[in-house]
Amino acid sequence: YQRLLMEEPLLFVCAMVTLGIECGQRGIMPDYLDEPIRQLGDISSQLTGIDLECYQHDNGVLQELLDAPLSVVEAPCPPDFFPGTWRVNPQTLAWWDSLLQGKPSPT
């Protein structure tokens, strides 16, 4: 699943929204997810029909959860695809920013 999500930016953003909801409903947020979840761009212009409806609903739920007090917990081993696990350089940051916006990754 990781490879599929990394190759399809829209799926990645939707997965991040789902993760944010799952964690937020429990009142917690892993430290490696907190900032990326809050930086997610709006991908509504890239969706239609039921996909758009689901995304808008889920994104609204996520925003409500993020506005509520959450306990940010430190995760001992964040997944490799989060920037905190990389050596930060301009290319990986550009890739990450594009992914969060649901845009194709830079080559």
C-alpha cells in the first residue's frame, strides 16, 4: 500500500485525512503526523461526484477534530515517508509539499 500511496498524490492526501480522523477521534495525534495533517492542501478541485462529497465530508470532520484539544504523542519509529525521518533537503521538501497538495511529485 505504501508504494501505491506514494505514487498517487490524491490517494496520499485522502489517506492522511483518514489517519487524522482516526487519531483525532481518539484525542491523540502522533508527533510525525501532527504538522503534515495541519498542512494538507485542499484537493476538492481535483475530485468529482461521490469522491468529492466524501472528501469534503471527511475534511470537515478532520478540521473539527484539529480544532479540538489533541494530545500530541511522540512515536518511537515514524514511517520512512514522513519528513522527520529524512535528511531535510530542498528536493525532499519540494516532493513532500507537492504530495500534501495532491500534486504530482517533482521529477
